Amino acid sequence: MAFSKQLAIIYPNREFGGIYSLGPLILFNIVNKIPGWRCSRQYLDSNNLKGINLIGFTMQYELDFYNFEKILLKNNISLEKSRKEIIFAGGPCVNTNTKPMENYIDFFILGNVENVISSVLELYTNNKDEFLKNISKIKGVYIPGLNKKIDNFDIDLDKIEYPILQPFPDRITEEFVFGRVFMLEIERGCPFACKFCLMKKFYDKVHYRSLDNIKQIIDQGVKINKVNKIIIYSPSFTHPKRKEILKYILSKGLEFSVPSLKVEYVDKELLELIKNGGQKTLTVAPECNELLRKSIGKDISDEIFFKFIDYANFYNFKKIKYYMMIGLPEQTEKDLGELVDFIELSKKRFKGELYVSINPFVPKPGMQFENHIFDKKLIKKQLMFLKKHLKVKFKVANINLSHKEWLLANSSDFRQI
Ligand code: SF4
């Protein structure tokens, strides 16, 4: 079959990470079913944009703006919009703020791409010359200077097509951390409203996929892709049928991996299911000490984390990952001292390995804490405090890069940063 038109969806980072991204898979599945269109997934380390009609970028985080530039340069495509190629972007980082990329992107797809893409392609096919003007009427398509942003975050997950086909390259290295798996998205949005998170800006309510639909997706997905492991995608894993979902996966003889857990949603039965699914490491995000945790919108006591550790010990989990933040609004030395105590107590209590990751908080437009200043000097001082007092080994994100991420997120043009 001859394809007259091509769309490339680019994950502007390495393939071993991008292969697990759901956004490109959604486009890949929808576009390849539209007669006359072909869609390819491309990456920072594997791209060829010759002959592509529509070039899409899925922007995950701000530092990838530079990779966007690299990819265009490598393909001899101008950053200026006067070029002949049409470039669009979507993904969490442009949903947050389109400004830094507006000078270089012809149109943005904001919110749920499933609601939009078929109409966009139809209008391209019908009239290439008037294309941008015509798509400016579609809700969720934003063309800087031509129309206004209209929210496109409402969706019924049971009514949209699931990206069942999830191909992997023939040869994968161990950098592909999950191996060959099937990605299962069970919910979009989150019922919580942590002040340092953007989720609430996008989805004011949680969209849960129904259990029946999830079961069908699992059946088809593992059969078509010939895999025996499922990775569950969800921002906070609060699906009311989460145990039933895990039980169903187990009944099929499959392994699975769950995302970061909300400890207050964990009981022994859930951990037993996770253990039986083959997962050895549990990930949670206490973020900071108990008092500050409450004021940033996560009202969970240290005691609940300790109870979680007891359950993890009971089922002999080998590793717990803690994600913590510094540079939070009003985070004092007293808070850091309590954070040290909390981590030390957790370490003593857990029989396995406690992995601690310390990350600077990066305020972004749309968060409740959006106006907080990223104070590099203060963050470095906080880090010194932790290095001095915390006996448990920890990993730290690169503060200079986090600072750059903050500057980019709040900029009006990423090339000026
Ligand atoms: S940090 Fe997690 S729990 Fe809090 S709002 Fe964001 S996704 Fe939800």
C-alpha cells in the first residue's frame, strides 16, 4: 500500500527511555489506521525526517528543548517557522507552558491527543494550504497568534482506542530497563492536589478505565505483542479496582510492575499481590518531614510510612526507593533535621536496602507553588546539611540542571536561556 503522507512523532531523548512513553504509542496506533497515513516513532539517537509531512515532538521535560533543536539541526530543518515543514508539539511540559517553544512550533496539541489527531490529519489531507487556519477551530489545538487555548482534558478512557500495538526494536540492550513489556494505562489524573505537582492543572478529576476494558486490553496486548510482563501506568495508582486488576494479571500467569505507591492506599493484601507479580522494589515519595509534608498538600504521617515498611518486611521486599525534595517553600533547617531523623528511622526499620533520592523542587507555571523562587545557593546549603548529617547513602539530582529546568520552564523563549 502506498502511503502518501507521513507523520513522525519524536521523543526528544534516547530510545531506551522513549520506547516506554505512551504518547507516541497512542499516535502510532491511531495514525497508522488512517488510510494514506503512516506514523513512525523517532528518538534523539535514531531519527530521519526526510519526506515527513507532519513532525511532532512529545515534550516530557524542559531540558529536552535543547534536544528538539539538535534534532532539527541534524535534519537540516530550520527552527524558524518560515520553513516548509510543519512542526507540532504536545506532552506534559508544553501543557504546562507553551511560551518557551512558541517561536518554533507551528501548533500545539494540548491535553488528550486522542480527541484531536484524526481531525487534524483530515484537515491536512483536505487542504494543506489552509491547514493551520482550519485546525485552529479544533478544541485542544493551539496556534500561537491565531487562536486561544481551550482545555482538552476531558476524556472517557473506555471510549477511546487503546494503543495495543507496542513494538520494540529487534535488539534491545540492558539500558531498556523494563525489557520487552506491555504498557497498561489504567487511569489519567490524580485525586490529590499536592502543591508542588502539575497534575491538578491538567485533570481536575480522575479518569479511571473500567475493569472490563482493562481486562480486554490485557488479553489483546500480551497476545499481539507476545510479552509476559505488564507495566502499569498511573500517576498515583488509586484505581478503585487496583487489586482486581493485579489479580487478573496474575491469573493470566503474567508478571507486572506498579508505579510509585501512595502509602495510605497500601495494605498487606496489595503488597502480597505486588510481590506475587514479581516486583522486588517498592517506590514511594515521602518528599520531606511530616510537618512540611502536610503543608505542601500531602497529609501523611511518618507512622503510615513506617507501617508500610513493616508490610514490606513481612513480604520480604528487597528494596524501597524514597523520593525526597529540598528547596521547598519555607523548608527550614529544622525541617531538614526531621527529614534526616525520618530517613534514619526508616533505614533502621527496613530489612532490605533503602535507596534515597534527593531532588531540588523545580517550580513551574500551573503549580500552586508556581511563584516560588529556585534559590540555587540555598539548595546547595541544604544539600551540605544533608551530607553532613545524613548517615544513609543518597543520590542527588544535578542542581545546576534543575536550576536550568526552572529557568526554561519560566522563560518566554528557551533559546534565550
Ligand atoms: S504528586 Fe502524585 S499524588 Fe500528588 S498530585 Fe501529583 S500525581 Fe497526585
